[in-house]
Amino acid sequence: MANDSSAKREWSINDFEIGYRLGKGKFGRVYLAREAKSKYIVALKVIFKEQIEKYQMQHQLKREMTIQTSLRHPYVLRLYGWFHDAERIFLILEYAHGGELYKVLRKSGRFSEPQAATYIASLTHALAYCHEKNVIHRDIKPENLLLDHEGRLKIADFGWSVQSKSKRHTMCGTLDYLAPEMVENKAHDYAVDTWTLGVLCYEFLYGAPPFEADSQADTLKRIAKVDLSFPSTPYVSAEAKALITQLLVKDSAKRLQLEQILKHPWIVLNADPDGTFPK
Ligand code: AMP
């Protein structure tokens, strides 16, 4: 399963022993499964064709599958292959035993600086790899991040990502994580992912995203103004705030570059080089 040659073979549901349900998404369900011959554990995502057709998501799903299959990185969830029957499409995914990062964050309220820095460094490595392959994720948020059995972060869900060398014009993504250039419907590029790293870093450390407001319209206004303030808490260091401030910059050209994030003193001091948390 894990090697490249097996990705080329034709799979069917008979090749898998299906276990319990891991979760339910907008377009289908995800089950723990085991490839019958090798006993290799995977997550099997089952998507109903009817749903995909109803929402006219055929192109997006195809794009998601093509992009995710081509990516090989320790912090990007592997898509080993897929198959379909008359009603369903099955995605054979790497199993992330730690589940959603979002749930871990909600449960603990906020993360310590070493934990937050480890996730931000892992994300930065993964995004640098994606950008090198001309993939802009555009929908990085805690719900799209999973954790493996060692607490290593895995970017999942490439539904909104796009493979492009030029600037894009489509409005997409989730409000709290949107970059100002997307809010203002301007052309955007790789720097939208860098902005999102700033939003996530804030949310990891404070437990809520920085531009939260009572209405969506107010969130958009706060993003466009970069209405950023830091609650007075003793938990967050000046270095962490400095990094967030250098990422949440309106002019996308002036945001810290991914390689500069990895050299930032707060990351160097706090991030686990293996990306695992806790040890
Ligand atoms: P999704 O349809 O991708 O939103 O997935 C629905 C839920 O299934 C997620 O919220 C996760 O809790 C779980 N899930 C999805 N993919 C995996 C995976 N590869 N490993 C473990 N759990 C997963």
C-alpha cells in the first residue's frame, strides 16, 4: 500500500476489511479499514456520487484527488489511491490516529508555545513543499488538520486548493482565515497561506482566531483593516506576538516568507524538529 507501485493497481471494496466509523464529513463518511492482504491500516473515505453531482463538485473532487495523490510529504496526508462503484467513490487515505487538531484545540482551550510552534513549523514545511509544486492550499484551518499517532500534523482536505502559477481571482475559503486580498476580492497568490499561518498561530496561542466578530460582515471588516490586538495574558511571549504581527500584514509582499518563519527565533526556540508533540 505504502509503495508507489501499489498505487497504480485497481482497488475494490473487496480488498478491504472495514472497521468503525472515524467521522462524518459534508460529502461522506470515513471508516477505519485494513487492506486484507497486507493488513495495512488506512482511512477509507466514502463519498456518494449523488451528493457530488447535486452540488456539482465533480471537478473540485477530481482536482482534490489529483493534487493530493501527487503530494509526498511527512506533514501532508497521503492519498494512496481511489476506486468507485455505481453509487460511491472511495478514497484510500493515510490513517491519522490523533484525529482532528480542531478537537484537540477546543478540548485544551489553547496550546503551549512549544506545541503551537511545532504545528506552525510543520505547516510551514508542508506549505513550502506545496508551493514548490505550485499548489496553494487556500483552506488551511484547524478542521483540515489531522494528527497522526505521534502527534505529527498532517494537512488533509485539498478541496479548495489549486495548482496555479498565476494569480487567482476566485473567492473561497472560510471567513476567519481569509486574507485581506481575498476579502477585498483582489488577485491573490501563495501569500494567502502565509497570512493563514498568522491567524492559526494566534488561534493556537489564544484559543480563538484574531478577527472573530458577532457577524460575518464585521469579521470581514476587521480583516480588511487588520484590526489586530493581543489580549493581555501572561501566557504568550513577545517573540510569538512579533511573529504573528509579521505574518498578519495587509500588503502580501511584506509578509514574512516561509523560509523566514522557520528561522524566526520563536520557532527556533520552541518547535520540535521532528514535528511530534508531545514527546
Ligand atoms: P471529512 O469528510 O474529511 O471532513 O472527514 C470527516 C471526519 O472523519 C473528520 O472530521 C475526521 O474526524 C475523520 N477523518 C477523516 N479523514 C481521516 C483520516 N485520514 N484519519 C483519521 N480520521 C479521519
